[in-house]
Amino acid sequence: MGCTQCPRYCNVDRSQGELGFCRRGMLPEVAMADLHFWEEPCISGSNGSGAVFFSGCNLSCAFCQNYQISQSGRVGREYSVEALASIFLMLEGRGAHNINLVSPTHFSEKVAEAIRQARNMGLKIPFIYNSNGYESLETLQIMDGLIDVYLPDLKYFSDEIARKYSSAPSYFEHASKAILEMSRQVGIPQFDEQGVIQRGLIVRHLVLPGQIEDSKKVLRWIKEELPEGTYVSLMAQYCPVHRAKQYPEINRTLTWREYDEIVKELYDLELEDGYIQELASANTEFIPDFGVEAHEPNVM
């Protein structure tokens, strides 16, 4: 059966070894599964988020901070549906506030099966779908009722920029439709008594150097199209890693003037529910160590 798990619609038969854009087979490939403390406060909480980092990606971002696992060869190893469900339960047992599925799109069918199995085995904590936003509506329909929290990026408004930096044709067209569907499924954020999110949508936007006008268009779309109370996470953590040096205009971090301008836009639009990163977050020390030399998943 041809793959339609993302908007590229590669239509290859991954079960028979055919490879599409993501260069991955059918079984989920996990690079790391561990407690993660560097997400938004309502996700990490005090105990950490149970992050499951999947290898491969349906984008090819020149500046990807996780490029070691998203764009390299095989990193980590494949897991059966049953083994993946066991990882979810292991993280819950270690006190994770949630199961944070990082870049699950290209494995969505098997991930959905693992979620069902874990729930049947007694898992109680929320599932978070943490993605780049380049989603097909078919995949989101599979996840309807299984995902408690959606945490998508809305990277670009301009198709030209999306193609240039992420090889993502029609990114905004697909991501905007996907985020509207995510909002329909889970609504605005709901929290427990400790302030940890239990359900809802948080839209992330990473501000790129030199692309402030595009960021403003992204924020205006959020204001105009998403319900009041939707959380926005404005991110300043951009670092020129991976292939960013090939593009002089983004081969630097943000200036304080650039970030101040986009923060002002956020407040002018009254998008006050959510988070604003500090510029100090633009530091490679916050990038996870995936232990790529071992080519084995770091399952703690």
C-alpha cells in the first residue's frame, strides 16, 4: 500500500522496503526515550516529559537542531508496536507527566497502534503529538481520539522560504489546515492543579533571523483563525547548525532588535496566552545528546 502519512504522498510501499522522502521503513525507529526537562513549563512540569524521539523526518530543514537523527542514516533501532507501547509504560513508571511523541508523523500508523496498546495496558498520562506541522489530514484522522495535546510548529507563511530552507512545498497550505484540525480535535489548553497540560493545542513558532515579516504573517494567521485561548510558544532558540552555513542570511542567531520586534507584534495582536523564550535559549547546550556513534536508541 502506498504511503500517505504526510503531505508528500510519496505513495511508496514501505512494508516492502521501498523508501520515500523520510528514508524509513514501516516500523517506528526510536533514537532516544527519556525524561525531558526543556519543553514548555506546562509540558515538562517538575518530573519531566516522557520524550520519545523518532528517527527520520518528512522535512529537510537546513537548520535542524536534531539533524543527527532526522537527516542522517539509521540512528537508533526499529521497535515493534508492542515494544513501543512498553517504552511508553516505562516512561510513565519513571514519573513522566506525559508521553511526548517527537516527530512521529512518518510512523503515525504504528504509533497509533502502540498508543491503543498502552492505553489497554493501563497507561493514564496524556499523549503529546510534537510535530513540524507538515501533516496530512489522513494522519490526523488516525490520531483523532488518541492524542490529548497537539504541539505543532508553524514554521513558515511563505512557500518560497519553506522550499528554500526545508524542502517543503506548500508548507503553509498543509500546516494551516492541519493545525485547524488539531484545534478541532483538542481545543484550547486545559491544565491540572499543578499547571501541567492535560489537553489542548499549543502552536510553536521558531523565529528565523532575517525573516521577521514572515513571522508576523504567521502570528496574524494564528490570531485570525484559531480560537481565543490557544497557546502560542514563541521560540528564540535558533542556532545556525547543520547546513545553515550554506545560507549567509540565516548563518547567525537572532538580534535583540529582531526578537523585540516580533515580541511587540505578539503583544499588539493580544496573543498573550503561551510562552516567550529568552534569547539566551539560542545555545547548542540545550540540544539533546543522541549518542549517534552507537547507532542504538538511548532508552533510559
